[in-house]
Amino acid sequence: MLCYFEPLKHGAGVMEMKFYTLEFTPDLLQELKETLSYMVKPVRVDVFIGPNCETCEDTVKLVKVIQENSPVVDGKHLIEVRIFDKSKPDDLQEFKRQKVERVPSVTLLDGYIKYTGIPAEEEIKGFIETIMRISEGDSGLEEETKKTLASLKGEVHIETIVTPSCPYCPYAVLLANMMAYEAVKQGNPKVISETVEAYENPDIADKYGVMSVPAIALNGKLAFIGVPYEEDFINYIVAASEGRIEELVAKEFEGATKF
């Protein structure tokens, strides 16, 4: 379950082709509204934008459409949206607090779940499901996984590298997001799940030599290509939290990534 990743060419700093579409058909909006109607608790979504950003406007539009189709309780949508602009000095503190460096970025849970780049096309599915699970208070993870996350020793930064057209990427992203959410829920917020849109952030994809997505790195070490099983994923998260991730990957896969 992989998608081939081919970096887009740039000319004079301008992207030569559009790598996603943002179209809200009546059927899609109806499906969105029906899905969000099952929300239980409010969920806050923060959007970080800035100047000279090609996808910031579409990112705000996307999140606003999702908000507008969420249930209204006591006169307020259950999805709350805040927008922070890097060009506004008063907003810079929030960038720093949630450790947001790139725009656009979209965060949940005060930055423990982060999308670096627009969560468009296929990624909308994982984004909506993440919102739903947070709203319902259920990560869907196994009980043993929850116990493990509650006792993690060190911090783990998960980077899931995706492209908008990849149909498998949302599954990897959702699993990573739920690891971060469950860690927060267990009172041990040591996991950050960051979804990296590869076309907007080619330097990160290049850093890991990504040619297929989804690709998952843990604490700066590429560990998975494809969607991992929950049991394998949590074992690698533990290794990363204990500073053993590089040793584990090198030992078990002789330096290759895990398929």
C-alpha cells in the first residue's frame, strides 16, 4: 500500500503544477455534515498562516468549510477555529508555544497533532476522522498500546510524510495522530504527530530520501514505508522514546526501511 512520490519541479520559485484540488461538491458537503453530526465534544482547530504562502488561503478555506458543517450547540459550532498570522506580532507567541515554524500549518491539541501543509484531497479523510475521535474521546487503540503510551519515558516526534493524492496515507496519519492523542489523554504527552505534505515541504522529503508515501520517521530516523501495524508501530515508538530507534532499524533491517 504505497504511492510513488515524484517531487514537483519549480521554476523561478513558482510551482509549475497544482498538486491538489479543493472542490466542495453538494454530495461531499452532505457527507461531511452527516459525519460531523456525530460529534460529542467541541474540538479546537488552529490554523497558522503567513505572507508569501501559496496554500494558506486554501487551507483557511478548507478548515472554515469543515467548521461550517459541524453541529451547532448553544449557538456555537462544535469545531472552533482560530487563525494565527505570522505577519502579526501578537500572533507570534502562539507560533512559538505550539512549535510551529512553517506555514500553512494546522494543529489540534495545542500542537501535539500537527499538519505541516494543507490537509487536502485524501488527507481530508484522516483529518476529519482525527477530529471525530478526539470529539468522541476514543482513540480506537488497543488497551495494551494505551498502557504503553502512559509509561513512555522520552519524547517522540512522529513525521508522517504524505501527498494529497495518496489513498493510503490517511491510514498512517490517523494511526500516528491517535498515538499522540492517546498519550495526551493518558496524561503523558510525550508524542507529537506531524503530518508533512511532501510537495510543500520537499526539503523534508529529501532529508529522508522519500520516493514512496506514506513514509514515517521517528525522532529523525526513517522507520516505515507504508502503513504499519499498530503493534509494530508502538514498539518502534517505545524504542524512539528510549533512544534506541537507530539501533533497532539498523539491527533488524540492516539499514533499510521497514515495509
